[in-house]
Amino acid sequence: MKQKIYSCSARVSLLVLIGLLCNFSIFAQDITVRGNVKDVTGEPIIGASVLQVGTTNGIITDVDGNFSLTVPGNSSINISYIGYIPQTLAVNGQTSFNIILKEDVEALDEVVVVGYATGSKRTISGAVEKIKKEDMNVGVVTNPLESIKGKVAGVVINKQGGDPASTPSIRVRGTTSLSGGNDPLVVIDGVFGDLGLLNALSPSDIETFTILKDASETAQYGSRGASGVIVVTTTKGKAGAVSLNYDGTFGVESVYKNIDMLNAAQYRSAVEVGGYVNALDGGASTNFMKEMQRTGFTQNHRVSFGAGNEQSNYRASIGVIAQDGIIDGSDMRNYTAKLDANQRMFDDRLKIEFGMFGSKKVNNYVNDHQKTFYSAASFNPTLPAAQNVDGTWPEDPNANEIDNPLGRLTIQDKEDNAYLNAHGKLSFNFTPDLMLSVFGSYTYNEKINSTYIPNNIKAGIREGSGKASKTQKNSDVLMGNITLSYKKDFGKNHVDVLGLMEGQSYKFNGFGADARGFGTNYFGYDNLKAGANVKYGDVTSYANSYNISSFMARLNYMFDDRYIATVNLRTDGSSKLGENNKWGFFPSASAAWVISNEAFLKDIEQITNIKIRAGYGLTGNQDAISPYNSLSLMQPTGITTVNGQQTVTYGYARNANPDLKWETKKMFDVGVDFSLLDSRISGSVDYYNSRTTDLLYEYAVPVPPFLYNKLLANLGEMQNNGVEIALSGTPVQTKDFDLKISANVSYQKNELKSLSGTYMGQELSTSEYMRLGSINGAGFIGGNTGVIYQMVGQPVGVFYLPHSRGLVNDGLGSYTYQVEDLDKNGTVDINDGNDRYVAGQATPKVFMGANISMRYKRFDLQVQMSGAFGHKIYNGTSLTYMNMNTFPTYNVLPDAPSMNIKDNTVTDYWLEKGDYVNIDYITLGYNFNVKKIDKVIKNIRLTASVNNVHTFTNYSGLSPMINNTVVGSDMGVDDKRFYPLTRTYSLGLNITF
């Protein structure tokens, strides 16, 4: 009996052993696991990372939240997504998983890079806006700034016309300086730069933009932060799957709107009716504007790849953006490359970060927009489009202000602009709370401008048989900093302390050369020796440098998730400044109250978050000051003969100013951030008031006592204030359909308060009427053509004009502008200070941006709009082209002969409202189902876009979207220089392997 029992027991044990061995064998083999990842509401989570623990073997979920991954049967997988609590699951031979990720309250409080520090919406007490990749603009985006146009209240981004070589301008809370830079400081992964360095990045390589708007945060950057700060964080390698991605668009461009002039038949009819017996008739019929135009193309291609795990990762990308403009010969090529690598060591106590990015941008410009487009519109339409037998171009000898526009298109005007940056950072955690970081960066920039005016066109003949020019500008920028930071949570207290020591070195050099008198156009600008004439001053060179040293301390404190305070103390020293003002101090402070965490609101489910905040700070601006600006300088002024030999003469080029210092902007900001209904509705409201003191301006001074007739001094004052409102909501959010709407509005008011004062006992002041821009062209001679001015007591850029009561018949059948005697002295005098008045401002009072996005299953649609209101535009184009005094030498608009205006007096007759709303783009997207091929292709997305869909405006010119924020001669003035706006139809493809 015992033997039977033993025999049966042995058999059972053997079977169990065999089963275990089989299971172990199965677990050791690779199996394919499939699953679905959703949130607690049942919505699929797209792009969640599914990673085999301890390896780089991973994948991301598709648009339905599904994944498929081959792993060993005895391994574990980690599922993670930003804003959710990650999960780690043992496979244990299981092949199917249904995973639900829960929201992580702390993770939803996402990291925000706030200058040198990092924080979150929970701990920030200043006015900071973060734009993530998924919130950026889509469609045809060829410049990083276009990614965020219309997205942030108070941040105005404007690009004029359809020129592929032009770049957008940007203003953060308006204009704050006359002589200094108004562009914000750009910080890319810790590297200081400008808008040029920002263009060295492909828009697709940017992960987030963080906009620092108020001085309580921009004071971290001291003398660099007066115009706002844009902090750019680029896409890095991530722990997870090995990835390969292609992102590309191809678009076709056409002219959105052309200016229509008299065609050849209408021109001949007007000549006949008007009795112009000496009119030139070339026997042809040519529309010169259309002869200059072609179909434009836009291409954007980028390939990126990367891999990583918890200890190290890398990512690299390479791309090209190519645009062929609708004007023949105008184009842009921007080649970009980027590499990032991170490594953690010593139990994650040391983190090593390294990055490189660079670009080569090549622009071929339309030379002199105003001369070229003025010529194209007003050139005699009876002249032929072909060259003369001798190689020259047909010209009207009486049309001195214009040239044959097709001849002008043969002018070569090229710019090569290359950037290279390398940067690295070492971060060591002495304790979990105490970290030391060392950062270093080197940036090199080389810009070469080359121009050649052929000897067979009118402009080249004026130069003396052609002209070639070449200039090169180089810059080397070194920067480094050391930061020590301490973060600690104890009880209800959160403390974040940071100390900084920083240094920057800037070196610049360059040269330029001109040559004239070319016997052939063969060499263009590539062989200046082929030019016979080089005179004194045609060859130049320069070199200069300056240094900045800085120290900063920052304290951020929060109590009980309710009360927040932040203090920044920064001091900067610059070698550019005067001996008496080498150092500046830029403090700031802000506080916030998270009122939604108070007991009386905490239990109201509809309120997710309400934060009230206020801040005050000082920032500086030194961009108007060039190296050695505070010193008395001499420079070569000419040549003379001494003892039979030519000798260079020298003269004073600058007065010494030992008191020269940076402009200082003092800003107060108060605002509220809110989110309701589980963040389905969110927004913010801000009011700010800033005052720029020690405003820099170049004054005319007497000689003697001064050595030179100009002096840069800090005597002015300017004020800005405004209100910003941003609102976003998700009215519908279901499994199959989402609808999101966001909008922002900003109101801005600017006033130039003062530009006078005393320096060294000398009263310095400016003209009461400082002219910025005038109308140019045939017949505009004399001193009464001014349009746009800057005046104390007014916004920068106001229209100061005579008032026209309308048109009046001169008794001979022609009409002139009836100018009103505004000062009622019985005489009309349109000189400055007499019969003129402030008729409006060039800068809009209100800016608007809006976005509507919706998703239905795998389809999605986005519409982006922008607008501006409360400003004027001077239509100098119509003033010129409606003047029959210049006909038939210069062509005119179709209505000009019938209206028969024979007057070009600058009045407010052609001052128009500039209000507009523009539909920037409409994009339709589709995400393909890749379940059957997800082992090879993880995602395929196709998009179709239309850019510049339509502009709603009453402005009669080509477009109201001209320069209205950058102070200059063209501010608010539409004067025959507008590169035609284009509409782009494009297809986009994104594939992830």
C-alpha cells in the first residue's frame, strides 16, 4: 500500500515540477503584450509611454490608447503620461492589459521654467504664460514666433506681407524705449540670445515657450529684461522607446490681393481724353506687377530620432525650411540641426546635460521694397517686358523716381546668416534639497550680406556702371553661471532659494567693401576686383567688445498652498556704461493668494483654482548703448595731402558721458488666474502700469562746449499701462467629440512723458514735433510731407496732419484737397506747429487672438484668428496713385482719371481706420489607425491647411497688416512698399516609427 502511495506521490511531484519548468520556460520567452490605456472617465490616453522596465524597449499609445509591445514573459512594464500617476505591472506571461491611469494632482501642477528657477503654476506669483507644443499654431509655420502668434495676451507678433525673407516682429506689453531695443530677451535652454538666435531653431524642435511679462519675474534678468523675456525649452530625449519621426509640409502660394492700376488700353484712353500729346507709348501691353510674380512654394521637412532610459537619453534632429516667394527671385532657405544628450550618474546625484544647435539661413531679398513696388505699379504699361537689343531695359527718361521693375529684379541681394551654439550643464545634488549647477555656453554668428547692381539697369548706370558690395559681421558670445539652489517642504511650508553668479563676454568684428565700374555682370558680387572704381570710405572694418557681470538671489516661499511670496535681487555691471554708473540694481517682489484653497471656497466643487497676485519690480535696457559709447572717440573722416602724400584725417565721433547708464523700467502688475469646473473653463485678467525712466535719446548739442554735435544721454521718460484678458473653455468633451475655444484681448496705452533735462549745466531738449516718417515719390518735395511723429505727451507714433474738408474744384475741372485753417488766423500754413493736429495713433489700442479647435473621432479642425483695433493707417499709396499731376509719366489707379485729383498735399484725407480681423489659418487633420502596422509605424497624421484665409477690414489698401508696433519711418504708413500678401494651401505629414 505504501509503495502505491509513494508511486502516486512521485508522479504528482514530477508533473508539478514539469509544469513549473514549463512556466519558467514560457516566462523566459518573448511574448507580445497588447493593451489599452484610459483615464478614469474612459477616455483613451494618446501618447502614453509603455516601457519595459530597465531597458529602452518601449512604445507609445495610439489615438485610441492602444499599444502592442514584445517583452520577456517574466518582465515588468511601466506605463506613464504627463499629469497621471505612473503604473508598473508585472507581465507574468499575461498578454492582455486594460490600464486606467489616475490624475496626479501634483503632476498637473506642471513644471514651468521661470528664468533661472523652475516652479509651477501653484508656486508662481508673477505674470507668466506657458505655451506647450500641443497649444502652438499649426499649418504653415516657418518661424518660431509664428508658433505663438495670437496665443498670449499682451504679446503682439506681426509679419508684414508675403516676403519669405522677412521675419516677424514682437512686442511684449508695448514699446518702452525710443533708442534701445524693444525686442524681448530670448533664453533657449539657458542660452541668452535674440530673435536671430531663435530663428536658428526649427519650430518643431520647441517643446514649450514661457513668456515672462511683468517685472517681478523679468527682474531676474536685470539689465536685459525690460522688454520681456521669452524662455524656450526645446525637445529632449526621453526615457522610453527608440523613436524616429518625420514631420513635413508642402504648400503652394498665390497672391492674396494685387493692386490694380490702369492697363495699357485704359492708359491710352486716359492719355487721349486728357490730351497728353507728349505721352510715351511703347506699343506694348504689360502688367508689370504680374510680370514680376510667380507661383510660390513652401516646404518644411524635419527628421528626428532619439532613445533613452532612466539614466541617459539623446535626441537629434535635422531639417530644412524652404520658401520661394511670389516675387521672382525672392526666396529663403533655413537649414537647422540640433543634438541633445543627458546622463545621470552616482545614484542620480549628478546630471550631465549637453546640447548643440545651429542653422544656416540664406535669404534672397527683393532689393529696396519701396523703389521696386513703386516702380512695378506706376511704370508705363505700354512699354514692353523684354530687354532692349543692347541688353538694357526700356525706361521712361522722365520718370526719375522709378526704374523698370523687371530690371530691378536682376539686382542680387543675398544674406547668409549662420549660427552655432554649444552649451552644457552639470547639476550635483548634495542632498535631495540642495543642488549646485554649473552652466556654460558659446554662440557664434556670422552674417554676410552681398549685393550686386548690374551695369545694364538704370540703378547700375547711376552708380557708374554697376556696383558690388560685400559686408561680413561676426560675433562670439561666451556666457557662464553658477547657481546654488535649495528647495524644501516642511509641514505647510515650501521654500525655494537660489543664488547666482554669472558672466558674459561679447566680441564683434566685421568688414565691408564696395566697388563700382564693372565692365561685365558675369562675376556679380563674387569678384570685387572686377570693379574699376574704389574710393576712400568704400572699404571699412571694425572690432569691439564688452562684458557683463551679474549676481542674483531669489526667494520663493509658499505657506499652506495659499500664500505665496517671491523676491528677486539682481545686480549687473557692464563695461559699456559710464564710469559713474557701471553697476545697476534690479529688485522685484510679488505675492499671491490662492483664495480657492481657503476654507470658505475649498468645498465648492465648481471652483478648481483662483489665485490673486500682485508684483512690482525694476528692469533695465542697455541695447541702445554700444561698446565705448560713454567714451570720447575719434575716427577717420577723410584724406588730405601732407608733404605730397595722402594722409588720413581724424575727427571727434562721440562725446564722453561718464554718467551714461541703462534705461530703467518700473512695473506694477496685479492679476487673477482662475479655473472652474475641473479646469473646463480657465483664464486670467491682468492690469499693469510701467514707467521707463532715464530714457536714452541722442540730443543735438552745441560745439563748444561739447567736442561733437551729438550726445547720447538719459533724460527721457515713457509710460505704458494696459489690461489683458485671456479665457479658454472646453464646452464639449466626449469620447468621440471635443470642442475647445480660447481667446485673449489686450488693451495698451502708451505716452512719451518727457525728453528734456539738464546735462553738465546744458539744457537739452528735442524738437516739439519729431518726424518719424514722410511720404516719398514723384512730386513730394519740400518739408511738408511728414506723416508720423513722436511728440511729448502723445503715444509714440501719432499722425500729425493738416485736416482736409474734402475735395474742391479748382475751376479748371481738376480737384485739390481743401485744407482747413485750424488755428483760424486767416492763412493756411501746413508747416509743423501751424495748421496741423494729432489725428490718431499708429499702434492699435486693442489686440485680439482666438482659436477654435474641435475633434471628431480621428478628425480634428483648428481655426486661428487675430485682430487689432483703435488705430489708423495712412494710405500714402492711394495719395500717390490718385494724383493726376504725375500722369502719364507715372501710371495711376483706375479711378484717378475720373476723379481728376491734381494734388499731392499730405492731409488726413487718406488717413483710414486700420481695424481688422484676420483668419490666420484653417487646418484639418486626420490620425490614421495603425493597429495592424504598429510594430513598425506608431503614428501617421495627415493635415491640410489654408493660411491667410480672409481679412475683415474697411481699409482700402492691400492689407491693414502693416508695421504698427515697431518705431520707424514706416510705422503706420502704407507707402508703396508692401510685398503682396499670399495665401498658402498646404499638406502636412507626420510619421512616427
